[in-house]
Amino acid sequence: MKSILYRIQQIADYENVKITALERKIGASKGVLSRAINNGTDIQAKWIQLIVENYPRYNTEWLITGRGEMLRSAPLREEEISDKTVNRLIEEIKQLVTENTMLKIENKTLMDQNDQLIEKLNSGSTLYNFPSITKP
């Protein structure tokens, strides 16, 4: 599944602007979004909220989850934006960011364990009491 960052890039492409122009429009420092897109890192929920507020013709649920159409079927009047929906989606973003952070930590732990096993293997140690799994 594509990420929020991918969909933000799609908005910039559809608007025929560079990410730096999108950053300016939402009041973000230069590079906030472009670095995240290039590095695949997380962005703060406030930037997503500002994109939603500054680009109302894009479907908020699509932006956050990838579900539905990119563009709203009818123009959205500002008073139609439901604070409840925006807040629900922001909470979903926060949960996804937390889950992503936990997965990164778990991944780092597994990579460290893998490195330790490789070290043992390279030093000729026996792994898991299986003599056949040693350095050739």
C-alpha cells in the first residue's frame, strides 16, 4: 500500500507544483516534506492537517488511508468539513505513526540479533546447539 507521502507527492503533481511550493503554501519549512518523501520518514500530523485545510478538493480519507477517490466528487464548502472526521483521521495518523515507530524498533532489534548470529557464525561458533550450522 502506498504511503501518505506518496499521496502528498501525487497532490503536488496534480496541482502541477513542486513539493517546495506545497511546503510554502502550508507554512512548512523548506525541506520538511521533500526530505520525508526522499527518506521515507514520518511527518507530523499538523502538516497533514494543513494540507487538508489548504487543498480542500482532495479527499481527506484518500490522503490519509489511500481509500476512495483522490478528488472529492463535489466541491466542499468549508463549513462541511467535519471537525469530528478530521480529528478521527488525525488520531488514526497518530496511531499509525506509533505503530510505525514500534515496528522500526522491533526491526532494529532483529537486525542486531541477526548481526550477533552472523558474528558467531563467522567466528566458528556453534549456533543453537546444531553442530551442522557452523562456519564452513
